Amino acid sequence: MLFNSLDFLIFFPIVVGLYYAMPARYRWLMLLGASYYFYMCWKAEYIILIVLSTLIDYGVSLKMSSIEEKKKRLPCLLISLCANLGLLFFFKYWTFFSSNTQAVLDQLNIFYDLPAFDLLLPVGISFYTFQTLSYSIDIYQGKIQPERHLGRFALYVSFFPQLVAGPIERASRLLPQFHQTFQFDYHRVVGGVQQMMWGMFKKVVIADRLAAYVTEIYALPAEENGLALLIATYFFAFQIYCDFSGYSDIAIGAARVLGYDLMDNFRTPYLAASVREFWARWHISLSTWFRDYVYIPLGGNRVRTGRWFANLMIVFVVSGFWHGANWTFIVWGALHGAYLIAEILAKRWNLFHLNWLAPRLRRGVMILTTFHLTLLAWVFFRANNLQDAWTILSSIIQLPLSLTLAMIKETVIGAGGLSWGISCMILLGFILLDPILDQRIKGLKANQRIPAARLVFASLTSLILLCGYFGKVEFIYFQF
């Protein structure tokens, strides 16, 4: 683990103090050093991968900028693609590829042992790889000019608030900010700290508390009853949201304190009334990345219907595979692709329009339907393997026929009664308050009264200290 929550609370104020104490022209260098130190606290030698990716894309981009004809830039782009995707494949997907290929060869009675490498997956490699790829592709397409300052480009690749789990920033948005000079702004710093504390609250008070229950139940699903698995599945939906959106808030807030603006990554996705709307609200930096660099180049929706649906399915399957080298993630992505295609067909054929319901009630039904479709897909995302996923779904489906009072008592007492109740109350409160607090905290303006901000900050701090779980629970998306 790079830092636990308490370590980061010590590291970050030191960085902020040094940042604003330094002359403006040297601040990029201080941030670059802090970013490299931050990553090296996990595994020092893997910083070589970031440096290598930085140097390759920096050199390739300069070369492409000197070539006027787009077609002649293609070899340079291929160097960037092969280098970055090659590293990603080797460290993240080689074991999956080799084990599945070996299984096929064994079935065909072909005796050949593929080489196996027991490598630790570099934290955040999927995120910074996609960030550098977007830069190279934009240079190739002529959308932006290359960054000629190697240090500032290295900072773009490794900026520590969003290095290991996003948001995945575009060069056109983030790089120009590294050329600006920011003065200490008390109101802006308060807003950034407030957003960081909101993210910390979601992480240590909600996500980490729910994680203990989810981890225990999903470890051996065949030994659990359907009610426990159903509760764990609901809990996981909010665990992963609070965990990942919590990290995004910490990243965005930390950058805001330093004077930089990162893109919003979540917009209350569980209030989406359709799958399409869900993906406009969930992990926005990744969904827009796939839209711009995979979906649109494939033709998007400007092709025949069959090809359009194939494009959608390709994007979601690739998105699932991006999350992890496991068939469960591929099924998760394929499910969302199937949902979106079914949604398009239902709208085209005027199915399930629910026009007979009042508008608010209709939207409520659509929100519940979308949430539970997402919940079904989360089972595959969280399960250890496909067999466990089928076991979990089978137990939940059979629950109405097997539910008894004894099962309810066993489930509640087995979860540790009081602890389970506290988790449920915190979760219920979060469901009710999240849409309000999330937008108000993110929307803190410079002219808002600081006493109100202090009150929110004090309340969040108290809840974190009183109800937070400070064990070593990593952010879920560190593994991606």
C-alpha cells in the first residue's frame, strides 16, 4: 500500500507547505519530486516504468510535431501504443493470457509450457498508461501541441493526487495549468480540504466498514445463505461507490488546494434513470476516454445498426478487461453492453415507456430498475471467479423460497449484530444525504461564508474520528 489514510494526512500538508513557500518557477519541480516519492513509497523500482513511459511519449510527441502529414506520423504513434500497451499487457495480462492459452493447448494435447512470470502489478499502471496514450493520440491527430518542457510533461504523467486511481486527465486540460502561477487562496484551500474530508468520510466511515462484511461473505459464498449474500451485494454497491468516489474527491480536493482543477469523476450515479445515464455519471474520466479513443474511432453510432451494437459491445468488453485480467470483469463489461443495447431497442420499439405513471414515480421506477441491473453486474465484478458468481446468484434467486426467521437471526447475529446495525444506519444516512452534500461540498464558492464551511469540516472530521475504520484497507481501484 502506498499510504494509509493517516500517512497521507501527514504527507499532504508537508507538500502544501513546501509548495507555497517555494518560488513559483520551482514549484513544478517540487511537485514532481513529491509525486515520484509518493509512488516509490509503494515499490521504488517500479518508478522506472513511469519514467520510461514518460521519456518514450515525450520523444515521440516531439517527433510527430515535426511531421506535417498525418499518415507519416503513424509509425511514431505505433511506437507509443506498442510501448505503453506492451508494458500494460506484460504486467497485467500476461498471466491471464498464458494460463488460458495453456488450458487450450492442454485440451488439444499440445504439450508446450508457456513461460510464467510472478510479477507484482504496478499500482495505477492502467491509469497513467491511458493518460499518456491520450496525449500521444491527441498529438497524432493534431488536436494539441506537444509539451516541450520535459519536467512539466513528467509531472503531467505522475501528478500524485490522481496518479494511482485517476481521474484520467487530458493533456489539453491539465498541462496548461502547470504553466500557471497560483497564489495562496484561503477560500480555495478551504474548499479543497472540505472536499478531501468528504472523500475521506466516504472511504473510512462507509466503504471500509462495509468492506469487512463484504469480504467475509464473498470469500466463500458456497458456505453462506442467500440473505447474507444479498446484503453483501447491496453493501458492495455502496462500498465500491464510496471507495472510488471517495478517492476521486480526495484527489480533486488535494489538487484544488494546490491550485489545480481536475475533472469531476462521479455525479451521484445511483440516481441514474437509465444505463446510458449511469455511464454519464460513473467514472466519467474513463467512460469519456473510451468514447473518444475507442468508440468514435470504431465508427460510433454513425454506422449500420448491427455495427453500432458491435461497437458498443466491444467498448464495454474492453472496459471490463481494463478493470482486471479475469473472466468476471469481461462478463461485467458484456452485461453493461447488453443492457445498453437492450435499452436502445426498447426505446426504438417503444417498450416499457411507463407513460401511464406520474413523471416522478416513473423516474423513481426507472432509477430502481437501473440500480438493480447495475447490482446484478456488480456480482460478477466482485466475485472471485465465475463459479462463485453463479453460486451467489443462485442463492439469491432461491432466497424467497428459503427465507426463514432463523436465517434472518443467523445472518444478523453472524454479522456481529451491533456492527451490522451501525453499518446499515450509516449507509441509510448516506443514501439520503449524498445527493445534497455531494453537490454542495463540490460547489463551494469563494464568496461563501467560511463559518459554514468550517461547520461542515468540523462535522466531517468528528464523524471520521468517531466512526472511521482505520485498518489497512486499500482503495479498490489501486488494483487496476
